[in-house]
Amino acid sequence: KIGLLSSKVEISNALISAYSKHGEIAKADLIFERSLKKNLVSWNAIISGLYHNGFPFKGLEKFSDLLETEVLILPDAYTLSTLLSICTNTSSMLLGKQTHAYVLRHGQFKETLIGNALINMYSQCGTLEKSLEVF
């Protein structure tokens, strides 16, 4: 059944999101891994799904995999805000700062979603001054 869907990226993405939202992250990951075509929506769905289902470090692994794909897929505001939420959840200030540097280098600092995630990360990780600076 999954094999038939793996060539339709939109269907795969919808299933990944649905399974993730209903706590069936193993099924979501299986569909993701078996998908022949993946786009940024696919990656965002699985990274976010892993994070929201209590697997932040697996979400980080998927993000790392995204950066190493043969087809260049650049993270967007949603990807980066999810990554910053993972940094907040895992108290990974180093990765959070690296993500912040990426945001600045790639001109995505004007994105409200990212700005809010940065403020939250810095304030939750104990650097209130930095969160005020970002604000």
C-alpha cells in the first residue's frame, strides 16, 4: 500500500502530517523513508512530527539529512523555527546560535516566525539580554 503512494509527493506529505498529528510517528517515518520524491514540505513534516512526538534528537538527525541531500533543498522559515524549537527543548544553545548565524547569513531574519523562535530560545535558555537584542 505504501509503495503505491511513494511516487505521489503530495499524498505522502499529507500522510506524514496526519500520522504525525495522531501520534503515529513510526508510520509517518516509514512513509517518509519510502517516499521516492521528497520536497521541503516532506522534510518539514517529518522534522516537526518527530519534535512534537517527543523525538527532538531524531528531528535534528533528519535536519542533518536534509542538508546532505543530493538535491539541494534549502530550509525555510518553518524548518528553521522548528529547529530553534528543538534547540529550546533540548537546551542546545550552541546549535541555536549556529542556527541564528545561518538565519543572518541567508537573510531570513525578517521572518516573524523565526524572530519569535529566536526570542523564545534565548529567553528559555537563560540569555534574556540576547532575546531582547533579537526583539
